[in-house]
Amino acid sequence: PRQPNDRLLLGLKGTLSEMELATFRQRSQEALKGMAARGVLYTSVAVGYRRTPDQRLEKEPHRRVQQSIELVFQQFRAFGSIRQVLLWLRQEGIELPAVDYGPEGRQLCWKLPVYHTIHKFLTNPIYAGAYAYGRTESRARIENGRRQIRRGYRRAQETWEVLILDHHEGYIRWEEYQANQALIAEN
């Protein structure tokens, strides 16, 4: 490090290493976006669906799972309110399917619903047979002199990066999904 030529060489190697890491990161991000554009990128699969060996989505074959999810949409049609659906399901003691990740991997379990669970069923476009990518975004801001990244900000549907309608079999039609979103926003 005392020799000027050695310091120069060390600095160049460091710069090249940073550039190489940035290139790897950029390539991996582009690969993920390419998979999303084809509708095959799944970070997780929503309750009521499963991934086939050829990487397609299909409805969960258990009839009880399908019926309970259909019941949520049916009751929302009747009540027009997430909260009313929640109160009715809890009053009737109806459990909804949930996913539990344990030592054996992804397993289906049954739980009494909470507001967030019903909200996810009604606002996730996967239940309308659509594949969506880029529904949320991250925002960075400076707090106490440090950069803080907040994730999970919802984006408007027009700004989603990928939206493929009729990607797989849905529990409801796309038009009903759109009407549900308008009703939830109005509530």
C-alpha cells in the first residue's frame, strides 16, 4: 500500500469488483422481470391455489378449500363490506384455509378469519384468474441522516408492471374483481 502503483492497482481492482457486483445484480433483476412478464415468477402461491410441476397455477383440489373461498366472495356480494363478512364468518364459526410453513414445508391449516385474511382474498387479483407483478413499491427517505427503505406501498392498478388476465382459473370474473375494488375503496 505504500507504493503509488500498488495503491492504484488496488483501487482499480476494487472499482472493477464493485462494477462486477452491480452487473450481476442488474442481470438478476432483469431475469426476474423477464419471468414476471411471462407470468411464471411466483414468490409465494396464494391460499386456494397450488403450483403444478410444470410451473402453472391450478385451484387447490380439496373441495372444502374451494368452497370456503367461494363463500367469502358470495358473502361479500351479499353484504358489500369486508367487516360484515368477517363478523358473519366468526359468528357462524366458519374457519378459512391458511398456509403454515413448518419443518415439513408448506401446509394447509384452518383458522377463524381475521380482517386482513378476508381483505387479502378480496383484493388479490389472483382470485380473479389474473397474474399481477409489481403491485407494491419501495420508497426510500432520509431519517436521522440514514437512508430508510419502506416496502409495501400499494400502487395504482395502471402502474402495475405486469398484469396478465385469464392467466389461470379464477374464483371470480375480472369484472367482479374490479367492482369489488371500487366498492372496497368506496367503503
